[in-house]
Amino acid sequence: MFWQKIIEKETKKSKITYFYFKKKKYSYLILPFDSRISPKFQKAVIDGFSQIFKNELKKANAILAIEAKGFFPASWLAEKYKKDLIVVRKRDYQIKGQIRIKQKKAYGKGELFCLGLKKKDKVLIIEDVISSGGTLINLIKAIKNKCRIVGIGSVYERGKGKEEIEKETGFKVKTLFRIEI
């Protein structure tokens, strides 16, 4: 699978930085989504998702992405497969019907908001990185009765987030590349 080699090569260019949250040192990997995305990397991500989500892409009428870096791979897939793109934002629009989602990251909490999801939607959820899994667990719990989730994927996985999501929600998660710091 040529796409895996390209993702690996581009990922090896990443830099590690650190920040503190509640007196705990947190390592953060500056991935292509944080700095520079080459056309080769973009094509490799599209090819990888096209391969692992072949059936799900046929079923889905929309790709759902979480702000901000999840927008990149999700928009590439939505464009290639002519699917709607549903965006989950950090901004509260204070509009009736928006879905409020508790965001739980390894290094903090917040809220996310989804507007535009319809009961008849069959969505493929795409993320950039899964670390703790907290954000996706809360997203899945918030939308699972408001649409049909046909698949969940991420370009990267690290830690035990993928396993946590599967345990907490019962949904299988597919990823393109595993990283550790």
C-alpha cells in the first residue's frame, strides 16, 4: 500500500513540542495538519480512506468533521465522493436545533456544536488524530440517535483512544497510521 509509505514519510518530518496543562507536561506532535500539507500527503490520505472505507463511502451521504484539523481530510473525501460535509464547530451559534457536544481532550475540556445534521443522514465521521478518544466518544453519544453513523476514522491514532471509543460506544474505528511520542 503505497499510501502508507507516503503518510509514514511525511509524518517522520513532524516535530515534537511540549506544553503544560494543570502542571502536567503534555507532548504534542506537530503533524502535517499543523504545518504543511503536501499534495502527495493529501492524495495518500484520500487513497488510504478510499481503501479502508470502500463500503462506508458508498453508504454515506455526508462526511462529518470536527474543527479544525479534521476539516482537511473530511473535505478532501467529501469533494472526491460528492458527499455533503457536516462541520462540528467550536462556536455556539445559539440556534435552535444545534447539537451541543462536550469536548474532552487529554489536556482539557470545551464544547462543540453541530448544526445541519438531519435524521436521514448516513455519516462517516473523519478525524485528524485520535489520542484519548474523549471528543469522539462524546460526539458519538450526542449524535447516534440523530443520524446513522456508517463509519468512524482518523488519519492518526495514538495512545488508547481508539480502544476507548470502541469500548464506550460499540463502534469500530479505522485509522491510517499509528504514532507514538
